[in-house]
Amino acid sequence: MDHHLEPDEWAELTPAERVRRCRAMASEAQRFSSGTEGEIRNIYFALSLNWLALASEIERAESEPSTKS
């Protein structure tokens, strides 16, 4: 997976693409956590949860009615 993403590239992604990217990063962080021990394992696991939370937040924001005029 290509981990390098510039801020302007993120802005060009659709919400669905952002969600996919977040979930892929969560999966990778979870994979890393299973290959480590101790505090590093906990950090990778927490990181995976944060990526999943971001994906959920993006989905939630997209499902809300738009307040734009």
C-alpha cells in the first residue's frame, strides 16, 4: 500500500475513497500490532481503532443532510 499522501491529494479523494483509505490503514496497523509485543502492540492497535473511527466519521458526515446553500 502506498502510505504517502499529500494533503492536496487527500482533498481530491471522494468520501468513499477516503473511507477505503482509512480502512486500509486500519487493517495495516492491526496487522502490525499482531506482529509486535508490549506497548508498541498497544499503540498499533489504538492507531487501527483511530483509523476506523475516522472512516466512520467520514461516512456519518456524508450521510447527514447538507447545510450548504
